[in-house]
Amino acid sequence: MSQLWAMQRANGDWFALDDKGAFRVPVFQSSRDAAQARAFNVEMLVFHPVTVDETVLKDLGRANGSSPSHFWLVDQEAVNLKRGHRIDHAQLVILARGSGKGNGNG
């Protein structure tokens, strides 16, 4: 799996931004990027970076199905959470699992 990171609170809640009535869940390309964004965005201070693995993909998929939401792949080293690209859950799964299917990597 590729290393993607999302921000989660100790009680299991995911960090998301209100995006015109929907939720935008930021996803980071490294734990360093997530920690840097956290340091510059006070609303993230009670959240910590979590690797997006199969369990997280399932959890985020359930959260995605309950209300309008999407994911936001934050540009590398961006402390401004507005800099990034919108992706849906299916795209998140592809990115998290890596695009090299059948390449011998588990």
C-alpha cells in the first residue's frame, strides 16, 4: 500500500472541513505533511496522523456513505488546506493501495 495519511481524533472522529454543507476530509502524502499542516491549523491540534490502510478505507467509506463528503489530497508540504485536489472514495482506494496492481508488491 502507498503511504497516505488522514487525521483522526482519539475518539475515532476524522478531521473534516465544512465544504458548503458537505465534508472535505484532507488526506496527506506523508506523516510529515500531515504534522506540518496540523502545526499551522489550530483546529487540527486534537487530531493525529493515521496511515490510510484497509481498516481506515472501510471506516472512511462508511462515513462517506452517511453524508455528502469527499476527500481532499493536500498538495505536498501545503499548510494551507485549500491547496489540493478533490478525490472520491474510489480514487482514495486506488491511491492508498498503489496504482501498480500486479507488480508483486503486497
